[in-house]
Amino acid sequence: MVAALVALLGVVAFAPQLNEGDAIGRIALVDQDGRAFSFDRLHGRAVVVSFVYTRCTDSCALVAAKLAQLARAADPRKVAVVALTVDPGYDRPPVLLRYRHEFGASQRWTLATGAPAALVFLERRFGAQAQQRGTSVEHADLAVVLDPRGRIARLVRGDDWTPQQLDELAEAAAGRAQDPLLALQLWLGDAAARCGQAVSSLSTGTELTLVAALSLLIGVPLVRGALHDRAG
């Protein structure tokens, strides 16, 4: 065990960030009940993963509440929901278990911790960019959707996603066709999270792209309505 952790520490600094289509591999973690956990146990189901920590006074509670809502709504035979802590020194299994109870859906989602090196490795691989500052941990807001083979199907940046959107993405990762309107909405959210600034400060090219996207966003429902009326 010690040798494995030493080896992991040696590769953390050189771990490349994963992209859509990449497999995350096997990392030994521990769930809220103190049991061994790894993502390969969830193969056969799509998995929604996000990052929180229990001492967070900012957006983590919102993310945790949305994950719990997703866990209640999703089909557990097709979709699993996992929250990874970015504060493994404090968020040991009993802490995570209490935290999970606060948000309900207790048996429908997993909160995972583990050796700090293992969590740092996953953070870097996913691009969560966590950095400890006293009792606070700065980290990128990010949700990851894995397909049933453990490969990244979608990276959703920011925390503006809804449980319904991630459920749709997870179902798509499991084989169901994705709604193009949802894809566009998530693309816009991803673009805003990447830019990290108001639309007014974007480049002209990006502004034009967003205008075109918004036109499609408005136009798609109108076209759907017209087709529906015509069919009726």
C-alpha cells in the first residue's frame, strides 16, 4: 500500500489532463461507509461525477443538493452519481456520511474520499485544479459524465447545470440519443465558464458565435412548433 502511494505521488505532477473519450483508469478510494471504492465498480452504468467539500461555504452545497436531486430522479440501473471531496484531510467517511444525510437520497449516490495523493491525481486528471488555503479549498466547478465503459463522455464546466441536464447527458452516454437543444444550452454554459467574463468583453468572433447560437436556441423551438402544427 505504501509503495503504491509513493508511486502515485511520483506521477501526480506529470499526470496529463484527460479529455472526452479518455478512460480514467482505476484509482483506489473510500466511500462514505468506509468501504473500498473505485469507478470500475460502476462499469455498465453512466456516471455523473462532481467535486465538493463539506466545509465549503460557497457553491458546494448547491452542487451537493443538485447531485442529490439527480440521484433521486435518475434510473439507478443506468446512472450512478458520485461526489469526490477536494478536502480529504478533513472529509473522512463519517463526515461524508453525515453530509450525505443532510441532502437526502442517501442510498442513491456515493461520496468518496481517499489518500490525498489519489484525490490530487484525480483532480488534475479531471481539471478540477484544487488548491488548499487553510480550511478552504479553491477548485474549478466541474461535472464529469462517464460512459458505461469508464470513459469521459462529457466535461461540463461551471455549476450552472441542472440535474435534468446531467441526467440527459448520462442517458446519452449510456446510448440514448441526445437532444440537440440540450447540447446547445450546455455548449453556451461551457463557453461562459471558459471565458469567465461578461459577453460584452468577449472578442468579436466569440460574440458573433454566441449570437448565432442564441439564434439557433430561439429558432429550434419555433421550428419544432411549426412542424408540430403542420403535422396536426
